[in-house]
Amino acid sequence: MPYSTVIFDLYLTLVHGYSYTEHEQLVSKMAGILQAPDPPAFARLFSHETWPERGTGRLPTIQANIEAIFQRLDWPIEPERVAEAARLRREFTANALVPLPGALEALEAVRARGYRTALISDCSCGSRLRLRL
């Protein structure tokens, strides 16, 4: 049976991605913007414990993720701070989704040969693809 689809991963296959250190610095900055009463608790929840909910769509936006953390910890929520922290995260993610050299050309070549393309990745709601998949 001939193949009909080519499946790609996202990070380090089609786009650069970002380092763990850069991500942790961002989350620390978000905690500051949010005036989180316990920045390490916020970082742990955002980076690790709410990932399954974010990755499966139960927390469909970065704002929803932040609000869920603050509600879980019974911290006061300031919508304008949540909006600013979410904006910062979206900007960070967009900068990480720069196509690797040759990625777009490879996708176009695969499609030109009649293959459908698909993406399988563990990216979450914060990832907005710049690639024409």
C-alpha cells in the first residue's frame, strides 16, 4: 500500500523551539507581572502540573491556564495582569515558532508530490503555527 500522508513533529523538526532556561525565565517574568504570591508555586503549576490540561485543550487559552492556577491556589485575579502575562507568553511562543531553514520548502515539495501533510506534536494552546500545514 503506498503512503498517502507525511507526518511531521513540530519542535526541532519544523521550527527552532526554545530552551528550558528561556522558558523558565519567561514563566518567572509572568509570575512577576501577575504578582503571584508564591512565584515558585506558579512556575511549577504553569510549567508542569497544568500541562496535561493545557495540552489536551481543557485549558483552551493561556489566560484560562493562568486563571485556573490562581483559582486553585485561591489567589486574587487581576484581569489586566492576566492579559499582559498571556500576551507575553504568546509573543514568546510566536518567536519560538520560526521555521527552520528548508522546512517550508520541504513541506511544499512533499505536497507537490501529492502527499497530504499532518502535524503531531505535544504543543499546547499557546502555539500558533506560522507554517502552512
